[in-house]
Amino acid sequence: MNTKIMDKIRKVEPYVPGEQPQNKVIKLNTNENPYPPAPGVKRALRETDADRLRLYPDPSADKLVSALAEYYGVGKDQIFAGVGSDDVLAMCFLTFFHSPKPVLFPDITYSFYKVWAELYRIPYECPKLDQAFRIVKEDYYRENGGVIFPNPNAPTAVYEELDFVEDILAHNPDVVVIVDEAYVDFAGKSALELIDRYENLIVVQTFSKSRSMAGMRIGYAVSNPALIQYLNDVKYSFNSYTMNQISVACGAEAVKDREYFEKTVKTIVETREWAKGELKKLGFCFTDSKTNFIFAKHPEYDAGELFSYLKKKDIYVRHWDSERIRQYLRITIGTREEMEQLFFALRAYLHNAR
Ligand SMILES: *Cc1c(COP(=O)(O)O)cnc(C)c1O
């Protein structure tokens, strides 16, 4: 390629998503929910009128935004919906991280943050998690251009209580702080209850994990009306029609069924706690997960080899060949049956390796 053309191209190192094998495997690698979406979602899909697809969707995704506003008891002007939280977070980076000072996020965290920062040429720094994989909150008490972290963090699965989040907010009154709560439904209190008190807070959540709708691509941000307005201004400068008709209708149905949602989340949490016991019996070490996955290592066996072995058995988990976490596997909590099969395979491996 002509180097003068090359010079004018924006080059980026893209995010690498987990594998999405299209054959039937035990899929514990991308933190999807093993249970189907709420029954109302299926109904909404059946009732979809294909003739209406000739029309553009509602650019404000009002049905979905209204359902979320009612669910959380906030104003409609406090919610921003997007095509998965990846889309919402990408818009947040573009809107709120606009400073020559570095944005701060942990060294071990959702790897997309770094990709967006590079894409938008946002300077960033990554304070190290401590030995126990906990965020050191004091590292975020210095001058910066913004802060983002997941709570619970991924892939470490560690959840910090709200007073911890509040300390970071209180020490950063002059920048926007984004709390990515992709897994909070499996954990504890959401920072949503702090939005009235901290004008710098944006909370981002997703339908991909606790609401079993990764394939539909729905995420949202909740904040005060002023920050949501800035987010919308950027969105309408980029792509007005992000949310398609079907995801708006299905998303609204999912939000309305609180009972189904709570039931599936509870089941996953129960399976997780049981799985911790099983992993422990096999000699694995792991953080105290408050998510729908467990971040585990075995002191005697190489994680990369374990990963390959499981894959050959058609059991997919996630492994990163990167510093500090090379010996860990991230295992999504599936159904009890799927987890039994995982443990069956692990027991066979540990037994034969001895
Ligand atoms: C899964 C995940 C997301 C993205 O989820 P979407 O499917 O795009 O809604 C964002 N942040 C973290 C920490 C995640 O684990």
C-alpha cells in the first residue's frame, strides 16, 4: 500500500471478543446467561409486524427508556439507551473524556476501555490492582481527565461496596466517573442510588448478562438529565437510529418482568456458590466472585494447557495470555448441568495429570 495513503489512515488495535463457536458446545466463555429471556420477550418477537420494518425506529427508543425509567424511579431524561453497553460506553468515552489529562482505569479490567481510549486518542493511565486484585481507591485521588471502572470488576469478579465507590466519586468532583455495572445484579447495591448526590456519576448497565439478551444488544446509562443530554447530543451527531424496533419492544418487555429476572439471577448466584465449593475441592484458588463468572487458577496446573484441554472437550472458557492473569481462567456460570460437565472434565484432567 502507498505509504502516503497509509499515513492518512487511523490505525487501531481492535478489541478481541471471546469466541462465538456456532456449533453446540458448553459455552462458558463470554458470560452469557444460560437461561432464556423473559416470556414477554418471546411474545413481543412473535407479535413483531415485519411490514413496519420499512419505517425508521423511534430514535429516542421511548418505550424502552420509559420502562427503564419506571423500573428505577427516575425521569426519562435520566436514561440513555444504546446497542449494548459497548455502544453506550463508546459514546461515554467520546462525550465525557475530553481532556489532556489522563483518564484512569485499572490495569486489569474490561479490555475495551483501552481500545476506546486509543481509538479516540484519549490519554489514559492504568493504576495497578493490588495483590488480591482489588482496586486501590487512593490511586484515583489525583488529577485526571475522568475515571471508569466496572463494579464488580471484570475479569476479576471482585465487587466493592458503595461507600468505596462513593469515596472515588467524592474525590473526583471535577471529572465524570463512569461505573460500569455489567454484573451488579449478581452482586449487591448499584451506584444508581448515588446519582442524585453526585453530579459527576454515570452508571452503565446491560441486558446481556442478567437479562439473558446478549444477542439483542441493549445497554443503557443512568445519570442526571444534564449529562444524559450531552450524551444524546453526541449520539445524534453520530447515528440517530441506534436502537432497532425489535430491540426496543423486546427490551421493554424484559424490564417489565421483574419476577422472572429475579428468579434467574437467584438461580445463577446459587449455582455460583455451589461451583465455588466444587472448585475448592479440586484445589483451585479464586477471588470471591460476585458476578456470573469465577476467575480461578490452579496452583499446580498451567491455565493455558487447561484451557486447551477443555476446548478439546467442547467446553469453552476464557483465558488471556497477558501479564498478571496468565494463570487464570474465567469461567462463566452456566446451568447446574453444564457446570457438572465442566467439573467432570476437570476431575479427569487433574486425575490423569497426577
Ligand atoms: C459484557 C460487558 C460489557 C458489554 O456488554 P454489552 O453486551 O455490550 O452490553 C461491558 N462492560 C463489561 C465489564 C462487561 O463485562
